[in-house]
Amino acid sequence: MNKFKKSFAIISAAMMIASVSACSASTTSGSGSDNAAVQEKQKVSLDEQILDIEGIGNARQLGGYVTSDGRKVKNNLLIRAADISAITAETAQKLADEYNVKYVVDLRMGYERDAALDAEIPGAENIWISVYDLDMSDPVIAQMMKNIKAAGDDSVQKCIECAKAGLYSDLYTNILLSEQGQQGYAQFFDIMLNNKDGAFLWHCTHGKDRTGVAAALILYALGVDEDTIMQDFLLTNEVNKSGIEYMTGELKKRGCDEAIVNDALAMAGVNGEYLRNAFDKVKEKYGSVDDYIRNRLGVSDEEREQLKNMYLE
């Protein structure tokens, strides 16, 4: 395993927190949207979005959300998930038969994919798109790696070292503004447009960050309001409630300040403000999320209407 693979493997280990289903909802207040506002606040419920698929963590669907033109996202057609490499043949067949999955997009880095190739889903095409890589030449990242190595088996301390480096506070911004991220998500939308007759599934390792940004972009493109998009993003914190509670307790024991706590907890779950800040940066740089989708991801207005006709009812 080369230096890059070893380094990121350490971070992946630090981020691996047990995921369990839970009930206490997390929400965030809306601040407006590029999309036309819906008349009433939408109900966002884990029970409505979670999928019970054995062997796949944080598996959820985007169906049921109302768009600005009054239509709804079709159920079980847009599926987001964590790593699918360890699913059984029975689960793979279920994805083919019950969900009619025709495309799988793997958003992991090359080392992640090589270490755990996706299980084959009968009848589905698997496409790899890496939207983010660590900059190993960055001295902050280099120092973080040394500190993580020095932490040994202390996974909490490894998360703290990542937080000190600000790995997560700017992660979504870095993905959305980078050429790699933009090219990757542009390809992602091209695949969505080619999906004519089945479900579209995408995933990363934990199914929350790269996958969550993709879900947000999809919902924006389909015309779902920003508040609903953010609440859907935060459903990961319900799925990962046990891990978040454990991490919170450990961080308090170690006297970490608020900034470190927020960033470290983003490894166990997600931080909605980080995503909102990322989209604020997108608006600041490109004018609006609509303009970003059109001009940076290359999704024309005609193609956006095509997506709506494909994935809305």
C-alpha cells in the first residue's frame, strides 16, 4: 500500500463509527433557496426515506419531496447509500428485482474502491467517479497525518486531529468549488440523464458526505426547496445517533472546544451548517445554485426539465 493509501486508510478508520437506526429528529432552519419556495414546510421523516436493505448502511431514497412546480420526487428511484462492497448475493438480487437498479455510481477515492470493490448487481452498470482527493502536499494535511499516526489506536484522538486540521469544516466547499468535484458531478448528472428505465443508486464509503452533496444537488436540480434539502441531509444524524452520542461524550471528557467538537462530530454524522456554508460560497462565486448547476455542471435548462420529467410525478 503506498503512502497515500496508508494515510487515508488511517482517516477512514478514524471516521468509522457504528451506525444504528434511531428516532429523534434533527432539523435546521431555512434561509431561502434558489428554487421557488413551496407554500408549506415539508415533512422530512427518516421513516419515509430509510430503506431496509441488509448490509448497506445509511440507505435512503429521495422520493416524496414536493418540488416548486407541485410535483413529487418518485419513490425508490433515487437511492443513496454507504459502501455496498460487502452485500450478499441475495441483497444484490433484491436491488435488481425489487428496486430495479440500473446504474450504480461509486463516489469513493481510488484507494477506497481498490480495497473494497462494489458487489455486482445483476443488470446494473457500475461507474466510478472520484469527486474528492486529499492534497498530500498541503503542510496542514501532512502534519495531520503525522499526528494521526502518533495517536496509535486512539480513534477519538484521530478524529480530533482531523478536526484541528479543519478537514470537515471546508470539505463540502472544497468539493463543490474544485475542478475535480465539478467535473465529477457533471458526469454524475450525465449518467442520471442516461438512466431511462430503472433506479439510480450512488454511494461513497459512509454514505453521508460525497453522497450527501450529490443528493443535495439532485434535489436542487429537481426544484426541492433548500430547507427540505438541508433537513434531508441531516437525516444521517438520526441514522448515526449512537455514534454521535459516543463521540460527544468522549470529546467532552477531553475538554475540546466548540470548533473541535463540531468538526469531529461531522465525522460521526454531518453538520448542516457546513453544507449551507458551502452552498453560500457557491452562490457568492457563481450567482446561484441554479447558475452553478447550469454553468459549472453543464446541466442545461432543457436537460433539467428532462430530469424532472424522468424523476418527478
